[in-house]
Amino acid sequence: MKPLIHAAFAAVLLAILTSVACLPGSEAFAAAVNDPQQALAIENVTVVTMTDQQPIKDATVLIRGGRIEAIAPATAATVTPDMRRINGRGKWLMPGLTDMHVHLENIRMLRLLLNKPDIPASALSNDDVFLPYVANGVLQVLDLQGMSETIGQRVEIEAGRVVGPRILAAAMIDGSQPIWPVGMTRVAATPEAGRQAVRDAAAENYDAIKVYSRLNIETLEAIVDEARMLKLSVIGHLPGRESGRIAEVLRPGFGMVAHAEEFALHTREPSFDAIPQYVELMKRNGAWLTATLSLDERLLEQISDPDSLRTRSELRALHPMWREVVVNHNPYIASASAERIAALQKIVEFNRELVGAFVAAGVPVVAGTDAPVPGIVPGFSIHDELAALVRAGMTHRQALEAATRLPCEWLGVLSDRGTVEPGKQADLLLLEADPLKNVSNARRISAVILGGRYLPRQTLDERMGELMQK
């Protein structure tokens, strides 16, 4: 998440909290969907497996117990009487999408940002937090500012009490005078403190470590080393901005850089000439990149033309208090200037060239959005990111891989999900058009299948309609 000016930001949110009534949560979405154990047969569908295999035409996909049981020619598949039959003729079936950079909202996050411990728990519903992800086909997320509440949200989903994406969480560690409040981040000013923060995160069942901007290099080295010993992946920012010490920061064990712009910001001005060096550094260390291209593109759009926010219907999916911030009190717009616009334009151009060079050189790039940074709407924004990756030089297939198979490979869960294969989780999207032909067709969702739950478009639209009326 991009740092904001906390005092001004908190004042705005506090004023809105006092003027917007807490809205009652709608009936839990989980109660409106099918039993996840219901068996399904999706018939006569084209399967986009996202493996090396070509799309399988006229197939029937059998789902039982929340997993893919078989993929067979429609003429040969055995559909048992207990199965719900879904007509997939003229449709495409692909894996659910992964957003590799999100910040799942929770009440304590708001309380910490505002220094206002009395915000009622009823001010935010997990059902509402997760719905835009699921409705847009994002069935797995990596939360890069994990809190104990994030782990609790994961438990709620896994227990079936809430319908939401599969959650993996990274504990964030920053240096002294951290950018974000303690509780949203951990603080480590020394190597030993960094090691202890990693040990604590491992004991608390986090999946990864996120390193942040104000860590000193010695502490960063200790964090990466401890994480390696505890088999936790490391993702994050490149500390030491404008220092020119990127080779010391991006060391073996630093598994993924969280933004393309981290390279742009590591020198006083984005260095296009240094891109070949960044390519070699990434390849030498086996590091990956979460691009977040659409993040800076969207920020540039809104600070250049603030009125553009008022035409974006997806903002209705945000909680009313957050929507009010985005549209009328946006901290990025408030700090806009001609110089800021020019600088951000240069970063956008640099990011595209960097990602294009990484893709051409075989450096793995995955899709992430940094939702819900103001103007970046959860769920909806992954489709903006896929389009941005194509504009940066990916093929439509490569962009889909960046949001399906590749994230699962980096997260270590590819044996369980990320492709359409027998034995894997039935986390799938049924589409109205071919996503390999145009990645924008991944928006055209006929149904979402989440752990075997079949969620038709009508059900999703009805639930989204309730949310967007708030």
C-alpha cells in the first residue's frame, strides 16, 4: 500500500465515520450458495487448463467434494444422477484468478490509522470485504499487510462461515520510525530484532514476510536469512531508495519485488539505462516481480483528471466512508501538482519498459493491484492489471498465467490449485468468451466455482447490487 499523509488522512476518515451511519450487514453470502460438497458436471465446455496443454474442446468437467474429479470428452463422460448438470456449450472454463498484492480491510486497521479505538466492529463486514473479489473471479489473494485479523478472516473462510478468496498472508516488517502504525507493521531496527520478527511471524502461521522501505540493509539481510531458514518466502519493497545500493538490497532469498516502481524509485530519477542491469540482477538472484502496473496508471489518471473518478461505477463496491475518501477527499489528488504528474508519468513509462524487458528475458512477472489504495477497487482492479500487462508486452496467455499458474507456483500451492487438472481444487471461472483470444474476456464471467460452490452470474449480480446500494 502506498504511504499516505496519516494525520490528514485520519482527519478525513474520522469526519466521514461520524457522518455515515453503520450499515447493517446483509445476510451472509455463504447461506445463499450451494453446498460445497454438491457434485457438478460442466458439460460441453472448452477447458483452458493453463498448463502446457492446448484448450480442451467439448469436454465435461466433473467436480466432487470441492475438487476436480475428471476431465473427459463430453461424449464419454460419466455423469452420475447426484450431479448438478451445467451447460457449458459455447463457454470457456479456466482457473480462478490470484491477486498477489492486496490489503484486506478490517476494523483494527481503521482503528490504528485513525487512532480511534471506539470504531464499532459492525462498521465493516467480512462478507462485503470479500464479495468484490469473488464476483470478479479473484479466488486467491496474497495480503501484504497481514494482521491477526487477516489470519482470522482466513479461518472464517476455511470454516465456511464466510464466502471469500483463499487467503495467504505476509507479515510486514519495517525499520525504525515505520511508515505504517505498529499493529499493521512490525518494527525491526536491528538484525536481531529482524530475526525475532520473522520467528514471531512463523509461529503465528504467516505464509511470507514482507520487507518495507525503512529497513536498514543489515537488518534486511538478517530478515532474509532467518526467513530462508524457516522456509518463509520474502516479498516487498527495496529499502534504501535513491541510494544506488540495489545490488546489496536485492540479495539471494529476496524472492519477489512488490512493485515495478521500486526500481524506478531506487534512483533519483527512473533510470531507463539501468533496466538491463536490473534484469541481470533479478535473474542472478532468481527473483520474481509483482508488477502493479495499473496502480500507477490509475493514480496518474485520477490526479490528472479528478473528475474521472465520478464516472467509475465500480467505486460503488467500496464501503461508503472509503468511497467518500476516494471521490471527494483523495489524498493523492490533494497533493497533485504539475511536477507530481510529470514524475508519475515517467514512472508509468519506466514500469512498462521494465516489465517488457523482464518478460522478454524470462524473469517471472505476476499480477497484483495494491487494492484498496484510493482508486484501486478490490476485485475489479485485477482486470485492469491484466490489460496493463498486455500493454507492457505480455501475450494474452502470459497475462493469464501471471494471475493463475505462476502465483500458485511462487506461493508453493501449485499442486493444489492454479490450473484446471483432476485432483485440484475446483476454483474456476466459467466465461462467456475466450480469454486466450483477449484477456478482457476474463471479465465476462458466467459463473464462479469456488471450492465446488457454483455461483451463477445472477446470484453474484444480485449480491453485488445489494452491496453497491449502500
